[in-house]
Amino acid sequence: MVAEEDRGALGNLEEKIGHLLVRYQELKKEREEFATALDVEREKVTRLERKLELLSQDKEKVKTRIDQLLLQLKGVEI
């Protein structure tokens, strides 16, 4: 037979294990939520990087066009 003191110790151990398992499940769910949020943020970064690339290309096109116009103006006699 299990002594009363041993039953109390086992009961405490079972309770602690139960709390640990609940906390483990909470942390696991939280981790999954963070992983989902991270994926969303990575998608945003990818879209912003692409947008930045397009804006840089547009900037270069405008710069090239301005340079061409300036060259045309240099060729005009007043």
C-alpha cells in the first residue's frame, strides 16, 4: 500500500505535470501564432522589396529621360 505521504507527493507531482502539459499546449499554440505572423510579415517584406525594385527602375528611367532632355537643350542655340 502507498503511504498517505507518498500519495500526497504523487498527487502533487501529477498536478505539476498537468500544469506543465497545459502550459506546453499554450506555448505550442503561441508558437504557431507567431509562425503565422512571421509568414505574413515575410510576405509583406517580399512585396515591399519588389515595390522598391520597381521604384528604383522607374527612377533610373526618369533620370535617363532627364539626361536626354538636357542633352537636347545643350544642342539648342539661342
